[in-house]
Amino acid sequence: MKSKRPTIDDVARQAGVSKATVSAVLNNTGSVKATTRDQVVSVIELLNYRPTQLGRSAARRVKSIGLLIKEIDNPYYAEIVLGARGLASQNGYTLLVASSEGEYDAERRAIELLQAKDIDGLVATPVLDEHADLSHFFELKRRNFPFVLLEEVLGVPASLVDVDNSAGSRKAVEYLIDQGHTRIAHFAGPRYSMHSQERIDGVRHACSASRLIFTDYDIVRAGAHLIDGYRAALEYFQARPESERPTAVTCYNDLVAIGVCRALRELGLGVPDDVSVIGFDDIPVLEYFPTPLTTVHVPKFRMAEIATGMLIRHVESKTAIPPQKVYLDAELVIRGSCRSLRATTPATAAARRPHQESAQTR
């Protein structure tokens, strides 16, 4: 016989308080002493109690989970959606998708809306920077609402599935250095993404391990979209004499890299003859370009599957599951958008896609 999920009565009884006090803690209302609030929260976590929306039928058959992404026009998220949807469907869950478009208020409203739809849990790519108001994630944690992140929120003990962005970026720059490039620039992503800073860190690490000097002057603030890379590259390369131009650039993502390539073409600069370009993510269209783009492969579909499976385990468990962090490898995929500056270079390996993915659990 299946055990029943704990109720608010169970929480009140074990915490030694009234149902009204538990409700006040859950809804962050009333004047509850800090010690009492902490006691109630501890019991909520211990029992793995989750409040439900009013009027929800105990016999409800429709199970659903939410997926919150950051950019609806980014092909990167298409694979995330497909991976999440496939595994959710296999387990009898309907997937609801919302996009924040990199806006904090939109993210908060989307989470509130998804909760109002009475979803069972959430997979999210959060909007992050030093000014981000992340109270809605702390609120989810306080209410013991199941969620899994695809980008870490510092200070929030939540399950996470991601790639090692710094290591992936470092591999790209190490490859360029090995090919004889000494002037390398990085077209960075939006400030609302921790991934942007992690990929900058990877560039710095690769350069610091060599004789190259990489400074803030070599970081070009671009963004996440095609137009961001295009505009940033036009301004950057037009403002520099040929002697100061980089011979290679790495980019926050593939969309930025595509925009950079268009700008270079309009400026009369060839890829890779004049400038080598490396993206990040490995969206499927890259292989079909006239000059296929070298990039860092992110196993997006697999990430989404792992995160969705992890979320469903959190949702269906009768006991609390400690947060788990899984990091997948990000591998460099060498294609035609890079060239060697060395006098003699061994033949470049054929374009490849990683045959296997390894995961590290922390």
C-alpha cells in the first residue's frame, strides 16, 4: 500500500504548532517568531511536504512540469525543450514552456504563472548577474517546491545540471594558441548569464597558462543574439588598425559567432583566412554553413533529459532528496572556421562530434 503524502496537519503536529502558523510560514504572512519559523521549515523539509493549490483534486490525473528558458529565439533551447519534453512524456508529464527573455520581472511572473497552473515541478535557466533579484527561487525553496537548475544560483541549495563552461572555453583558446595565434579576443555574452563570466574565466585560464597577455581590452561585450555579435564585431574591427586586430576570436555562443562572421565578411575580412572564429553550444545548423563553424559542443538534449529525470525523482519521492550537481563535458568540435598560423602544421583532424559524453557528479 502506497504511503500518503504528508499534509499540513502532519507538519503542524510534528512542529508542535497550529495549522494557521504553518500557513503563515508558507505564505510569509503574520508575525511568526524566527525560531518557530525555522522549526516549521525544518519539519517541512523533513517530511517533504508540499502545499497544493486550493481546489486541486486529490485524484487529479494530469501531471505537469514547467521549463523556464531565457531566449525563445535561440536554437540552443530547442534541443533543451525537446530533451525535456521527451522524458517528461515518457513519464506521463505534460511540459509547459515559458521564456524570460533575460528579464528578471518576466522570470518572476513566469514562475508565478506556472505555479498558478499547479505544475508539479520546474526546470529553469535563471537570469543572473550581480544585481539579480533571485527572491523567487528562495521562495520556491522555502515552500519546498521541486526545481532543478540548468545554471547555478549561488546560495540556493538546488539540484543542478550543467557543463563545465570554463573548461570548454579554455579548450577553445588552448587550441588557438596551439595553432600559433597570439592575438585573441573574446566576444562575451549578456551580463544576466553566469555562463558568460565562466567562459571569460576559461579564456583567462588558457592565456595565463601560456605567454599570452589577456586583458579587459580583449573582452568585447556582445550579448546572446545574432545582431549582438554582428554589431559588436563591426564596431570592434572598424575601430582597430590591422596591426592591432586579433587573428582569432572566441564567442559566448554560436549565434554571436555567426553575427561576427557576417560582420567580418562585410568588412572584407575572410574566415578563417584573416580571422579564425570559434563559437559555443554547437547548434545543428553550423555543419551546413559554407565555412562550417568550429565550436564547443554542449550536450543540450542530454542535459535536459538528466534534469527532467532528476526533477521527476524529486516530485515523486515521498522523502526529501538532497540536491545533486551533475556536470557534463563540453568538447571542442573542429571545423573549417579556424586556420593555423604556424609554418608547418600536422593535418587537422576531420570535423567531429563527441562520440560519448561523460558526466561528473559533485
